[in-house]
Amino acid sequence: MSEFRDKLFSPAKLNGLELRNRVIRAATFEGMCPNGYPDERHIKLHREMAEGGVGMTTVAYCAIEADGRVKREMMYMHEGIRPQLEQLTGSVHEAGGKISAQMGHCGNFTQNPDFQGKRPLGPSRKINMSGIPFGLAFAGAMTHADIDRVVQCFHDAALFLKSVGFDAIEVHFGHGYGLSQFISPKTNKRKDEYGGSLVNRMRYPLRALEAVRKAVGDEYPILGKIGLMDGVKGGQEIDEAVEVAGLLDEGGIDAVITSGGTSSMSPNLVFRGDNILPGLIKVEQNWMLRLGMRMIGPWMFKTYPYEELYFLEGAKRVRDRMKNAKLCYIGGSTTMESLETVMKEFDFVQMGRALIKDPAFVNHAMADPDYVNGCDHCNRCATMISHPDGIRCVTNDEKKTG
Ligand SMILES: Cc1cc2nc3c(=O)[nH]c(=O)nc-3n(C[C@H](O)[C@H](O)[C@H](O)COP(=O)(O)O)c2cc1C
């Protein structure tokens, strides 16, 4: 076996956890929790990942509390969901894989009609554009008591996720969700100790990390997904991302995943390739949101051309800042050549679309050095996040039905 294949497909440790290889299925919102509970399709999807050979699969967006959901159709951590989650983790373990949970809180970016609080809360007051159709237009600024409460939610959710059988936790520090709203100078306008300098803006995210660590113990792996850049004027840029990662490293994170873009301001930057706006408009059930996307979408949904390993340079800069934490690369690794580059530079790789295209990527690539995945980053999978059927590779399905 060549050197890179040897590294990619051999067991690797992430804190106290051994993965059978270095391929981790990225969190890609499944859209398979119709009433906030993962159903059999959700379990099948992650089991297929394990059967297809990945070292670890990641369950997307496990909201730490009910009001941490972006959409009603997301799961949030509470005892009522224990049986479904135990079935999910058990099924992945049976198939020989490991399973991680991505913990998220939406902060002020929500479109959840069941929202229970008075208003969505983030670092600073703002208009929550996508919440307008749901009567959630005005977002308030979190008080210190609000911050303390949500930090406790991170702790409790981590304890719960470990107890239902997850092998690792991935904290979402990126993509414009709650923690990244504090990190970004675009959205954090606070004048207290949670705003201003980067050290201040990182205070709440680091408290969340500390709470998660306290809940799960020293041996348990915690990954953190960060943004290399927001992709909007006045947003967080790469220099600060390097420092964000450095502070997380010093805060005891085990691996940093270097993504970019935000769901609220620059969604196409997360994946690049074909613009997801037309597909999202087609699938959206709420007419007001559809109208809003038609009117404002073209400003928000800028197109970014796809290239393999589009976050490579940023990820290298972050890696150079790491003292203890591992670096998990994400963003446009679909070819064996790309994976060779990633393995030369980094410890782990997370893959999203290539594994939606072919859940057995790892098994196929292990058996055939000339394996070609064929994901063409049409991004139609990403437009399915609001579809009642959940995400899938639309191109594969079209081929099947002729
Ligand atoms: C259908 C779909 C859903 C996604 N949902 C999430 C999500 O819930 N959380 C997250 O952090 N990233 C999400 N992403 C972004 C991916 O995790 C990943 O960052 C992105 O697809 C780039 O990796 P790739 O080139 O390997 O696909 C999603 C991507 C896709 C395609």
C-alpha cells in the first residue's frame, strides 16, 4: 500500500478513542427527524456509513435545547429522545463504526414555529430575517444569566449524548450559529466582557467547551468545527480563525475542523460549486420564506466556483498554530489525489458530499486504488435539507430511475 493509503486506512487515535481509519463522515443535516425524533431513515443512513467503512460518522445538528433548533424538524436533547438515539448509536456500533454528535445552538438564527422563548437570543440585537415568516423577526441580546443558562445546556446535552452511546462530540463553533455569532465581529457588537477583543468574543464559546469537557471527562474526544472566514464584509477573517483555533487548542479541544462560510450570510461558501438558492426555493414549503429567498436570496447566496481542497491554505495556517489538537480537514476532498494531499498535511479528513454520493467510499477506495467517486458538487443534496424525504444524492436517484 502507498504511504498515504496506509495512513488514511489504518487505525488512528482521537484522544481516548480508536477509529479504524481517518475518514470521518461530516455532519450533513439529514432532514430525517420529522417530529424532532430521528426515524428509521436516519438510522439507516448512519448505519450505511458504518457499513461503508468510515472510521466515524457524525450526526448533524443535535440542538442542545428546544430553542436551539433552527427548524422545528431538528432534534433537541431531552430524555424523550433516548430510545431513538440509543438505537442509532447501537446500530452504528453493530456495523463496526464509531459515531459522533454535532452539538449546536442556533442563537439568533431560527425559523422554528415552536420557539418557546420571548425572542431568539444572540450576542446583540438584530433582525432575524429568516424568522420573519414565523413571527421571530426580532432577536435580543443575551444577558449574563442567559449565557450561564446556555452554558449549562451545553454541559447537560454533552452528558446526555455520552450516555446514549455517542463516541465523540463535535461542538459547532462555525457557520453562523450561536457560538460563532459571538466569535464574529460582524454579529457581536457587545460592549461587555463578551464583546470587543477576540479574547472577549471567545469567552462564551470557551465556556461552552469547558462545560462540555467537564461533562464528558478528559479521555473523551471533543472536536470543534470552526469557520476560516465568514465571507462577508466586516466578518471574521482567516487571521482571527487561526487565533480562534489556538484558543480552542489551549482550551483542551482534541481536534479542529476548518470549515468556512455561514448558513445565515454566505451559505454557498460552505460548499462552493453550483448555487443552492434555486433548489432551496423549489423545496421550501413556507410561501413567505420562499418569497423572501426570491427577493433577498441573490445578495446572500453568492456563487463560489468549486475547486478541490478549497480550504487547504486556511487549514494549513490553522494547523501551524496547533500545539496539541489534531487538525481534521474538510472541504472538497473527493479524489484520491486530494486525499493524498490531505494525509500529507493533516491527521483526519471529514467528507460530506462524496459520502452522500457513495456511502461505501472507504470500502470502494480500499479495494481499488483507481476508485473515482464522481460527486460533481451540483449541490442538489444540500437543497434537500428542507425536503420531507431528507437528503440524498439526487443525481444517483435520477440515474436509477433513468
Ligand atoms: C446536505 C448537506 C447538509 C449539511 N448540513 C450541515 C450541518 O448540519 N452541519 C454542518 O456543520 N455542516 C453541514 N454541511 C456542510 C458539510 O459538513 C461540509 O462542511 C461541506 O459539505 C463541505 O464538505 P464536502 O466538500 O466534503 O462536502 C452540510 C452539507 C451538505 C451537503
